[in-house]
Amino acid sequence: FASATALLECHGLERRFGGLVAVTGVDLRIDRGEIFGLVGPNGSGKTTLVNAITGFYPPQKGRILLDGADITGMKPYLVAKRRLARTFQNLALFNGMSVLDNIMLGRHVHLRPSVAKTALYWWLGQPEEIAHRRVCEEIIEFLQLQGVRDEPVESLPIGLKKRVELARALVAEPSFLILDEPMAGMNQEEKEYMARFVLDARDERGITVLLIEHHMDIVTGICDRIMALNYGEVIGTGLPREVVANPRVVEAYLGK
Ligand code: ADP
């Protein structure tokens, strides 16, 4: 059932909300080291599919394998412990906190769970605290955020806010990263920066990426393969140029 090269496999996924079928019959395989794009018109089920994979809205039908392990219906924090990190479509940053503090929050998956252990951690755990900080500082450098590390996040332009979100996902040291419209609201230069960082995350850190993205120039520019959804169903999978030229995909976009 599980393929050796696949990092993620979905078989026959279905997620309904009451009478509404948001996603149905979705089969998906993402190989290690791929940048895999997920496209489709608004309301086609992209976020629902990601929410099913990450455990926020478990599927009512189908199976999900991550790195060979069945994670179907697993709670989001347990999925996160399996080295899956995500960013959200809408910014989820904490205003009033600095860039560095927002990024530090991304280390929570590595903190110890119980209160007693947490107390011990604060008492004995100085070296660990320093290790967390070191990872954050390293990612800040990777994403070229040094110049704003102590600024309050709300003071930043959208391009940098989205980069802080990416940083917060990367400090969890994921092997699989899901980005939900990381370039939304950006100007051309900001988009190109973000595209470069996504490529670098894969090329330099070996991170496999699932990218929900509306900008077709970005999708065809950086994705190895893509899948298109419409009304919750897969209408095309393959090389980006092939899928965007697929008549069903063209029709789905023009029909809106
Ligand atoms: P996309 O991400 O492609 O824009 P979504 O996955 O957000 O699409 O939405 C797919 C469909 O499921 C839409 O019709 C949307 O209204 C519906 N939907 C998504 N989340 C919920 C929810 N929590 N409750 C009810 N309906 C939802």
C-alpha cells in the first residue's frame, strides 16, 4: 500500500460539512523532495483537503499515510509531531509581540508536554532554551529577517509578515511543509522572494512542500507536479504546464 518514495499518500478522501461535499474521491501522492502545487477555483476544496490531512477536519472516508504511517483522524498536534508544519491562509501572527517571539512559538512542538516537566524545563532546561533560540536565529538568517527580528510584527508589510509565518513553520524543523496561499496579497517582488525561499527550503533543507497557490506563474515556475480541484473533485494531476492547459482545468477557472 505505502510507496517507498511517497511522503504523503491519500486514498479516496471525502470530507462533508452537513450536506455539502467539500472534498470527495481524492487520491494524492506526494514524493519526498517534491514541491507539489494544489490549485483550483475558490471553494473547490483546497483548504478542506489540507485540513483533512493535518487533522483539523478529519475525513469521513479514505486513508492518509504520512511517511508510511496511517495518520487518518489523528489530532493536529500529533500530526505536527510527525514533522508536518503548515501556514494558514489568513495571517495567524500575534500582534504586540516581536518577530523573534512570534517565530519562537513555532518551537512549541518540541517542548515537553506535562506541567511538571515544563517546570523542570525552565529550572534545568537552560541549554535547551538556548538550543531553541539557536534554531530560531538560524532560520531568521535563512529567511533574511535579521533586520526586523526585534520589531513588533504588526509594523511589517504583508510580504514580511508572510515570511515570519514561514519562519515559524520552519523552526519546527519539518520534513513536510504545507503552505496555504503564502503569496496572497503580495506584490511581484515579494512573490519572487517567497518563491525563492520555498525553493531554498526544498533544495537546501530537503523539505517536501505542498503549496496552495493562485498565481499560475509561480505554480508553473516552482512546482514539480500539481493537482487541480473543482467542486471537491480532482480534475487533473501531473506536470504544471500540462495541468494548466487541461481543458477541464481551463473550463473550471473560466466558469467562475
Ligand atoms: P478552497 O480552499 O479551495 O477555497 P475550501 O476548502 O475552503 O475551498 O471550501 C470548500 C467548500 O467547503 C466550500 O463550499 C466551503 O464553503 C465549504 N467549507 C469549508 N470549510 C467549511 C466549514 N468549516 N463548515 C462548512 N463548510 C465549509
